[in-house]
Amino acid sequence: MARPGSAFVCQACGARTRQYFGRCAGCGGWNTLVEQLEQGGDNRRRRPVVAASGPGGDGGGAPGRPRRSEPIQAVGERPLQRLASGYGELDRVLGGGLVPGSLVLLGGDPGIGKSTLLLQSARAMASRAAVLYVSAEESAQQVKLRWRRLADDGPAAAAVGGDGDEGLRLLAETDLELVLQELESLRPEVAIIDSIQALHDAELGSAPGSVSQVRECAAALQRIAKRQHTALVLVGHVTKEGMLAGPKVLEHLVDAVLTFEGDRFASHRLLRAVKNRFGATHELGVFEMQGAGLVEVSNPSELFLAGDGPSPGTATIVACEGTRSLLVEIQALVSPTSYASPRRTATGIGTNRLHQILAVLEKHMGLPLSRFDCYLAVAGGLEVEEPAADLGVAAAVVASYRDLTLPAGTVLLGELGLGGQLRPVGQLELRLQEAARLGFARAVVPRGSALGPVAAGLGLQLLEAATVAEALVAGLGVNPSASESEDVG
Ligand SMILES: Nc1ncnc2c1ncn2[C@@H]1O[C@H](COP(=O)(O)OP(=O)(O)OP(=O)(O)O)[C@@H](O)[C@H]1O
Ligand SMILES: [Mg+2]
């Protein structure tokens, strides 16, 4: 039974009941009922809003005056002021820094380093702004220990220059009401809530971390952030499937959703923007976890290149993440299968994509790959989703099948059409620049790029191809579908 002032509301059809049911009587959906405060219920507690404030909280209307619509030209403009987070990689993903009054949600696997990243950033910002760090998961002592570790010999020490972070205040609290009070009395420019799932609104009967708790806590924090122009960073947990835990509506509520990911067994960490109202998404920030904290990696290509030179079954591509291009090594292992249906596994690339590329190679190059197992991996644990990697995958597979080593200093770029044709890729110039910067000498690209002069200026030999067969002949220097004696290179 719902508590006084709250009801169970179906998230699919909006039906309300006083009692919890596993199945909604309105739409028949399972597990869609969520306890929610009734309309007006939360006004009992929260302090009155001083100025009528819409989203953004600074519409320019006089306090208390009812809002009227106005011509868009008449709406007052304010330049978007951003607060540098102290870390270039974090700023890049945020689109230039934290925006006052905005809400940022940072998600990531347990232990990946969310608290470390935010505490480091809080230290760096505290020399310029008032920062409140709310730790709902760890005690003040634990946070202090981490702070000490980062302060004594971490990279943050250099960023803030010794004890420059006296503007950093710490609150270890899980009660939402007390956190809101502290936010109101301190009026910090930045507040970090670690984590939103650990906060607890005593007015709701449900347990901390439940859908209604998370939503109510986030909504209350958002109201105060917009009103006081506080930039709020919320830490969010992820589910077993890697999705952000809590209601989907949380992702709509916040202005930016960042995910912090990485292989727990490798030291590098990737920060991405999944959603950003103040900047581009798909930007990538790269960090390395060290004993004394997270260090920015400004030259990630070196991280993702295996480094020991070309070997059979490897090919290098240039992947683009937002405005950043990275050189990535693709490794393939092709060996005769002993099963009725061959095994195909891929790490860092979709298995369906691999199946498709293998089918194209079989059909258009006559390679009997259906009798071979194929394992594919992207070195360094990066996920490459873009189709521009297709040609690199095909080259690695063919090189492994024929036991060939690609000539050193070759990158391959191109999307494979199902008819075996090579299709153009976006941001080719950016990719070629990155390849040239890291000393690569040859690039195999789709025909019609019109980038010959650019490549010549970069000192790159540009090999253009219209089909996958042509591209592999150009890239490998031999004709992979012919027998060894017919090699052309
Ligand atoms: N004393 C230490 N020396 C070296 N590395 C450490 C030390 N303590 C923690 N770490 C690193 O920091 C990581 C934990 O970081 P952090 O607590 O920031 O993660 P988190 O994402 O906030 O985790 P959670 O979801 O549990 O809050 C560990 O996985 C480890 O790599
Ligand atoms: Mg943490």
C-alpha cells in the first residue's frame, strides 16, 4: 500500500493505484508501477521558489511576476560561461567545461574510478570556485584518505599547486533533505553528488536506489541547481548489462550523460558523452589510472597501437571518436575449424559486422572462410563501432588466413558494401593527418577521395581502390585470392 501522499504510477500508461501490483491493470505491462509522490506533495517540504524560474532558471523575468511568452528576439542572451574542470580531457567531453546550473550524470562500472576522477577535478576547481563534494557512499575519512593520496603525489597536486583547494568542502550524508539544506546555505558553484543511488528521501517509503527515490532525489537537486546556478555532477551506478541504473527519465532530466569505462585489468579509462545539451556527443577523453590517481592521456594513439611492429594477421586503422582520431590495431586469427559450424568471436567490434565482412570476403574474393574459425580483437580494449574499420578487419582476416604481414606503416580505411565495393568514410582528412603524425607512410582509401594533394603534403602515399579486392591487393602487396605463385607484389 502506498504511503499517504504517494501513489503507484504506471510508467507506461500513467495509470495510478494506491496498491502495488506486479502487472498494471491499465495497460497490462509488467513491473511498470512505481511509487511516486502525488502532485503538490513535494511542495510541503521544499522551500518556496523565490523567482518564477523555468528550465535554466534565468529567463530574465522579474521575480515573482507571472511568466508570459515573448518574441524569441526579445529573450535576453547570456554568454554560456563554462567552468574549466581542471582536466582537459574532461572539458573536451563536456564540450568545454561545466555549465552553471547544469546537471551532469557520470555513470560507470563499480571501481572504475568515478570518485577518483571527480575528487581530482573538485580539487583542481576548488582553487577557483566553491565546490561541495557530497559523499553518500563513503565516510568522510575514506574520502579524506583518497584526497590525501591524490594530494601528496597525484597529478592533481600539480594542477592546483599544493594546498590551493581550500574552497573544497566535504559532506558525508545520505539524507536528501540535509544535502539540500547544505546546498542552499553554501550556494557552491559546483556540487558533486557521489552517488545519486545512495541518496535517500525520507518522505518516500521505498529503499535508497529504487526508481522513485532516484527520480525524486534528482528532481529535487535539479530544482535547486537551476535556481542557484550550481553545476551539479551526479554519479550514477550501472546495471549488470552496463546500462545506467535507475529510471530512464533520469537521463532525460540531466543535461549531459557521461560514461566512464575501461577494462578493469588495463589501466586506461575512457570517458564519453552519451548525451550533451551543451556540446557534441561521441567525444572521447582518455585517462590512465595510476597509484596516485588518474592521469590524462593526450596522445592515445600510442596507447592503442600494440607497439611491437607489424605481425601476421594485424592491420592498423584510424578510428574517429568525435573530433579526435586514434590509430587502432586490429588483430585476427583464422584457423581451420574442427566444428560443424565455425567459431567467430570478436572483441571490440560487433560480431554481426564480422560475419558480414567474412561473407563479403567469401563471396567476392573466393576465400573459403566458412571452413575456418575466426577470432578478432581490437588491441587496447577499445570499442570500434564505425564501419570505416571494415577494410582493416578484412585485411587482418585475409593476412591471418594467408599468413601474411602487412607492409609496415600502412593504414586501411573504408566501409565494405555487400557487393564487395569500397565505400567512402567520413573525416578522412583528419584520419590521414593522425596517421601521418604517427609516422605512417601509406594509406589505402576508397576511390574518389580527392585527397591526393593533402596526402602528398602530409608525406603519405595514397592508394585508392574501388573494391575490397583492389584495396587488399594494394594494402598487402599480393593478391590474396590467387595462389602464392601469382602474387603481384
Ligand atoms: N591505494 C590505491 N593505490 C592505487 N590505486 C588505487 C588505490 N585505491 C584505489 N585505487 C584505484 O582506484 C580505483 C577505485 O576508484 P574509485 O573508488 O574512484 O572508483 P568508483 O568508480 O568510484 O567506484 P565505486 O563505484 O565503488 O564508487 C580502484 O579500482 C583502483 O584502481
Ligand atoms: Mg565511488
